[in-house]
Amino acid sequence: MPLPKIDLPDADLYYAPHFFSLEESDAYFKKLEQEIDWQQEHIKLFGKELPMPRLTAWYGDKGYTYSGLYNAPKPWVPVLQELRERVEQASGNRYNSVLLNYYRHGNDSMGWHADNEAALGPEPAIASLSFGGERKFGLKHRTRNELKTSQILLAHGSLLLMEGAMQHHWLHHIPKTKRPVQPRINLTFRNVKG
């Protein structure tokens, strides 16, 4: 079944809010929370070393550098293999790595960025799974100021697929929120070249 496409200029963006059933989603959240080797990474900002506002983990076949941090890959574990197979089947893409983010509360966030590192190639296909509390996923065009910032509420058990020139034209983020939110685990499957 083809994934529903979101009408966004200069982008190929697909979103399936109920990709997994509620039972599957609850089970995957629990497994990922318990079985992943979560890390509290630090980044340099204005000369200060600060903790990232979320926990992270990197699994797969290749290492990866983003935000000045090199991520050595941990070997695939069964739950990640299982999720990768489901995502590959739905998207028609192959993935050799996955970045996991654990947003523990509303203060955990991700700043504006594009997944446009050279190691991902010119038009990367990135599949993003969300489990747990719903969070807003903001989108803004890099050059077309007449386009309003868009938001998608990423549901528990959803799949978001970003393809084509999306990373070239659009930035995305997960903003902080003051409203009470449940913890959220996000997985972004990608194919690292080289």
C-alpha cells in the first residue's frame, strides 16, 4: 500500500500516522526504552560544552558524523532489525544505519537542521518512526519566505518518509514544549555511503 503523500513544494514527504497498531507501538516503545544503549552526548556551543537536550544512540553498519560528533556504530539488535525490515518494505528503500533519539520530556528537543551530510548522498531517503508521546515536527523552507512554516503532529506508531530534494530545500526541528508530554522515542533510518 503506498504511503500517503503530504503536499509540500520542493519535497517528497510521506506520512502514515498509524503505521503500527497501538499494541505494537506500546510494545516497541517499551523494548526500545529498555534494550537500547542510550547515551547523553555533549556538544560545543559558543565555546561551552553542553549536554544535548535528548538521549541518543547510533546502530548500524557505518559510523556517522553530525553536529561535530562522530558516532561509532553499535551492532544491530533484533528489535532494530525487525523495524528496519518493516520500514524497508513500506518505503522500497534500503537502510544501513539508524539514529535513535529519546525525548524524555517537553524540554528535550532538536534544533532546526537538515539531514544533508555528504555521507548521505545528494537526495537521501530518511525514514522516521515515532513511538510514545506526540510531538510537533516543524518544517520551514530554506529560501522561499512566502511559504509558511508547517507542522506535523507525529503520532505514536507513525512513519514519516523524507525523500528527493527535501533535505536540500527544507529544515526541520522538534521544538521544546511547556505542555505535559509523554516520553518519545524516534528512529531515523538512513543509508550512509562510503
